[in-house]
Amino acid sequence: MGDLAQLSDEALTIRLQQAAFSYLIDYANADTGLVADTSRQGSPCSIAVVGFALSCYPIAVRNGWLSRTDAATRTLKVLRFFSCSTQSDAPDATGYKGFYYHFIDMQTGKRVWQCELSLIDTALLVAGFLVAACYFDGSGEREIRELADALYRRVDWRWAQNGTLGLSQGWKPECGFLHYGWEGYNEAALLYVLGLGSPTFPLTPAGYVTWQLTYQWENLLDRDVLYSGPLFTHLFSHAWIDFRGIRDEFMREKASDYFENTKSAIAVHREYAERNPYGFEAYGRDFWGVTAGDGPTAPEMLENGKDCRFFGYMSRGVPYGPDDGTIAPWAMLATLPFGADAALAGTRGLLELHPKVCHQDRFSSGFNPTLSDGDGGWLSTGWYGLDQGLLVMMIENHRTDMIWEIMRHCSYVHDGLQRAGFEDGWL
């Protein structure tokens, strides 16, 4: 852990936050402003990472890591790029109907890997547009506001319903809408709020109610919680929206809210790690964070007398799995707004016992101490932009409420929440 152990909690979190932010600068394309999905050679852009980057530039200004002029220049470069990029049903376009492909070329913006036109990744990108529109309110920053607003208004959320009350997770020019949709509570809360808030092509409120019919309210490890297995699904929407004290009809019936539910989900993750039903190495109340991310791809092995299968990059969850002993080293610190003591205790313990998970003060995507050749465990190579961007935002929301405060004043978010039936609190 080195000198990190000597830092106060605040100094430690700021140092890790700044290092996470630097990813968004180091792996951005100088011409387009697009940001790479990972630090690995040849990585394409993830549009979701761009959404996180746009949201993090104001944080960097507040903390003195970027000047406001530099942040505005970077933001405008991205907005101009998406405004001018090809929107059509061609298989190599950047997007269609206002949505964008999940992965695009860092230089040209063209679709790569025959990936899907992604609803959720577009929502994460659009959330970044709206942060920019609300933050850059100066007289010389008008173009930022106008472009961001136009890009949001262009998204045809109603088209994405495909004549139904539901939402597909994506679309491809080769085959049309994907056959799997949004079921169960997850990170799509942000998607629905932004879609409902649109002044041009809004989702129907009945679609939000239809989604909620697939929720699973359960008693897990002696705690009532709205279930979603991977930890990130409880964090992504909360990076932008302050759910404290505001409730839709579902949460009013449960006498809870989505912020309190995330606290309960974190408690389930910690309890699961303490019970450690599969006997994985290192799991405990201060070693947790099962979520989506990179993992080992070793074939079936016999570990600790059990058959253990490793899944590679995938979405892991608690308590129903899948789980192969892989945690995300960044995940505990990203839960700071929901319980600082647990987040810091876990993070400090991880850094002390396994310092290699935080190379150059940036957390790796995945760590599995069960799969070890005597070197302390398997570690993901390089960094993932989603991890770094989320960490920057959650630390700042814990410290200053900055992004929550910005989005509380976004009329589209306000309208989307109200159309979803949210009341009380800051609304």
C-alpha cells in the first residue's frame, strides 16, 4: 500500500479519485474527444465511457485538475463529433434514431464488432450530455448547451418501444430489435427516466409500470431488498440521480426508496461475502464487490476440493451468482455515498493486503485471489473506463453532492421522474 496507508480518509479518496479521472484524459482521442473502453492496445471507444467523461469534466474543474476552459473545449469537441456523426441504418454508421452503437472506432466513430445500437449505453452518454448542458451556463458556452439539448431531443425513445410497452436492450441493422428486453430492477432506471423526460419522443409512462411488474422484491440473507445481483446495477443510475427520499409507487408501497435499497443491497453483498458459501479465498465482510467486469478465463479447475469454473468478462451477482471468486477492486470505494465506513474499511484492507490491485493509483477491473500461482491471485490487465468514471462520480457525490445537485436542476430529469410517478423529497 506504500504511502497510501499514511493518508487520511479524505486525502486517500481524493488521490484515488484524481488517478481514476486521469484515465479519461490519458485514453481520449485528441481529434474526436472519444474515450477508449479499456487501456488495452487497439481498444475502441465505449459510448458509455464518454458519458462518464462528460460528467467528470465539471468535477475536474471543481477539484482543480482541469481549467474550465479546457473542460469546455473537451466537452464541445465531443458534442460536435456526435452532432456531425452519421445517423442512419447503415451497418457502419455511428448511430440511428438518435441512439448510438455500443462500441465505435476511436477516430472515425464508425460501428465496430457488429455491436448493437445500445439503449442503456446511449442513456449513459446522454446523461453526460445533460450534465454538460446544465453545468456550462456561461455566456461563452452557449454552443455546449445548444448541442447537448439537440442531441438529447434527437433520441427517438418511442421508436425503441417497437410498438410495445416494453423496451428491447438494443437493435442491429442486420436483424432489427434484439429479442431480450429489460426485466427486473437494474441500471435501466436511468434509461427510463431520461426516456420519460423527453420533450420530443417520450416513452409512455405505462412502459415504466410494465418494467416494474418484472421486479423481484425478496428477503435475501435476512434482509428485504429489491433484487439485482451485480453491484454496478445498484450504482450506475445513482451516479447521476439523487434518489434519496423520492419514491415511485413501488417504493411507496415498500416504505423505502431506491437509495435505501442500494444500502440494503450492499449489506447483502457484505453478508454473502462473510458467509462465503463457495469457500473462495479472501471473501469476508471487508472483502466484497461482486459485479460486472473482467475475470479469469481458466478452464475448469479443482480448487479447495471444489469444481470451480471461471467466466472471463461477465456480469457476476450476489447471492444467486454467477460467482467465481472474482471481485471488482474499485467497487467498495464506489459505494461511499451509501456507507463510508464499510467502503473505506474494505478499500483500506484491500490495498494493504493486495496492493497490486491499484497500479498507479488506479484500480484494476477484476481480482481473483482464489486463482493463484503463488503471486497473490489473478489480476485483470490494464484498466476499464467505466470503472474509473463511475468511481470519480461516486466519490464526488459523497464529498459534495455535485452531480446530484446539477441533475436536480435538469428539467428533463425532473420531468422524467415525475412522469414515472416519483414524489416527495427534493422533487
